[in-house]
Amino acid sequence: MRKVIHAVWMTMVLFMTVGCLNVYGAAEEAIPKGVSIGAVDVSGLNSEQALTKVNEFVNSLQDATITAKMQENTESIKGSTLSITWTNQDIVNEAATLGKYGNIVNRYKVKKDLENSPKKLPLNLSVDQDTLDSFVKYDCAQYDVKAVNMSMSRNEDTGKLTIVDGQDGHKLNVEASKNIIMEYLTNEWTGGDITIDLQVDVDESKGSREDLEKIQDRLGASSTDYSSSSSNRATNIKVGTYKINGTLLYPGESFSVVDTVTPFDEENGYKTAPSYESGAVVDSYGGGICQVSTTLYLAVIRAELQVDERHPHSMQVSYVKPSMDAAIAEGSKDFKFTNNTEAPIYIEAFADGSEIGFRIYGKETRDANRKVTFESETTSKTDSDVKMVADSDKPIGYIEQTASGHDGLEATLWKIVTENGKEDKTEFNHSTYNMTPTTYTVGVKSENAAGTSKMYAAIDSKSLDKVYSAMNEYE
């Protein structure tokens, strides 16, 4: 019995010893044959050697040229520009321990598997994402070709609206393309210069001849006069008008005047001209553009399209009656409307130097007996007063009108629909216009203290007669 127990004990000791050797001694063994990290073969290397070899490979990628292909166009970037690194250095430990842990059967199985099927461990590459974003968004996407939608134009020979065919474009899928690049770098790249096909999607043109053939009728039109405008204001009106001309809206689509005509700057064709700002008249780029939105507004409401946003001016304007205007201001006021008909609509515009006009075409579905008109009613009025501003740098006798006054108004726009002899009158909008005074700058500088005092008293009275009387006495 003792011999049996002794034999069992010796067997256990031998097994534990062999097991310890496999656990601790094996760590010094080389990485098995058939193991790679990404494109780097690390067979026969120890951990330190494998780490060095992978680092050398990643460093070599800095000199590589990565070419992105967008159909027939290409753009390239250096690996160093992308700041390529690898982020899973601990994978070397996994490579070094393959086939070295577990029981004899498991270890044997791992080694036989490697002989029959090499094992490729992942090499996770990382790049500077901001640089990659910029490369794809700007360098690669510069070759996008926008679709040309089907549109309308007026035939100069026949005077009729004709259909203009569209053309498909193509657009780089930026997010998908970034993923394609990273997938290729991580799983397919074996080093050296490479070319990667990016994802370019078709940008389909919009419209069909069948839909556009429905545009046969004039739904609404309007025009206003700008013949007395300055050269700069006339330019702004013309620029804004032709940015809207040719607009095609399908059923349910909305239109924003601000989005269409901005930015108001020199690069976009605008000049400085008077405009309303915070109850005052100031020179600004695009001055006069509100006459464009106002004229379009009148055509839209006569076509009975859906008005989504409209604002009155801060002060009344001269080219339309109260409540018939539609002011716009970049960042604060817009005129928006929606095509609420069942067919596309086409907006035709003109600005001939003295008159601006809009015509809206579509499919007429309103009863032929239906008549729509709009009537402006001023419900209250506050007369403009006089404001005097003393200027101590100007001598007595100096006077200059520096701002024109505007009466304050409350006004209502009524929509009147007459159909089959019956008239329906409803309030369409209500507008408030601020009163602003006629402003004069008056000189009060004098060596005569009594004269200066009297000028200030005359200014406080807001009476031009008293101001002129004091001027005549002391100038």
C-alpha cells in the first residue's frame, strides 16, 4: 500500500513540475510559426522583438502615399500627415502566449491549427480624425457635381414657358468614405503606397416632365415701382430679384427669401444703400431688398399660397400700402411660404430699372368665378413730430435735417373673396409701424452766452419758427 501511495505522490509531483515549466518557462519561448500582427509576420520572435518589428512597420507607413479615388478623380495624402499610430500594443502579449497555456491537449491543438491555418491578429491603426475629416470633406468632396433639376424657362421666340431637362450629379458619401479608409488601413494594408476607392453616390435630379407639364396657369402676380431709387438701391433690387427668378417649388415644399438672397455683402453682388434698422434709416449692404420680398409677398397672397412667416417694416414704406409689405432682415426677419397646391409652381421675376415684378405659375384649381382682392385699412395714426439736436461744434445759424419723419400707423389687411355673387371679408394680417420724428441738427456755438442760451430754449420747444427766430437774432 505504501508503494502505491508513493507512486501516486511522485506522479503528482512530476505533473505539477511539468505544469509549472509550461506556465513559467514557456514565456521565454518564441512566438509560434504562422502568427502575424496585421501584415507583420512575428513568427519565431519574442515579445520585445515582435514589438520592435511592428513599430518599424508602423513607422514605415509615414512615408506611404494614400490615394483616394472618386470615380475618375484622385486626391492623395501622406501617412505622416495623417499621424498614423497603432493603439493595441498589448496584442504582442497575446501573440507571445499562443499555444503556451492550458493543458497539453489544448496547447497541442493550438500549434497544429497554426500549422494548417496561420493566425492573423489585429493591428489597430489610428489616425488624426480632424485631418482625415478635412481631407475627405474638402479635398475629396471638391469633385462633387450637383444635380441639375428639371426646370422651366420662357422661350424667347414663342413667349411660352418650356421645360428644361435635368441631369444627375454625384456626391461623395463623406461618412461612408471615412469608414472605408479606416477599414482598408486596418484590415487590408500591407504597407507601401495604396489607392482606395471611396463611395460616391448618385445625386439624382428632381422633377418629371409629367409634373412640370401641369404648370399652365398664372396663379398670382404683382409689381412695384422703384424708378426713384438710387443706383445702389436699384442694383440691390435687381440682384435680389434674379436670385429668386426661376424658382421651382413642388407640392409641400417651402421657400425662404432670406436663405435665397443672403448673404448681404459685396461678394454676393450687393451695394450699400439706405435701409431701416432699429427705427432709423442707415446705409447697409442690400438696402432696398425688402422691396423684393414685399413684391413677392403680394404675388404669393394673390396666388393664395400658404404664408408661413411675414413681418411688417418697423416704419411704413412708400411703395405699397400699409400691411401689404413683407420685411426681411438676416438673422431676425424672413418671408417664408409653402406651395400648398397639388402641382409644382414656377416663379418668374423681372427688374427692368424702374419696375420689379413677380409672376407665379402653376395649375389653377380655383373656381373661375372666384375673385380674390386685398384691401388695406389704416385703423390708427400717430403724426410724426419734430426732434431738435443741439450741436455745440456748429455755430448758431447752422441747421440741417438729418432724418425724415414717419407717421406711426396701425393697419389691417383684409382679404376679400367674391364667389357666386357672395363676398367674404376676413382679416389677413395686422401691422404696427413706429412713429419717428423729423430730426434736425442745430448749431449752438457762439461767443454770446445769451444767444447760446436762447438757441437751447428754442431747440427744447421743438418749434422750427422759434429756432429760425433765434438764429436770425444771434447769428
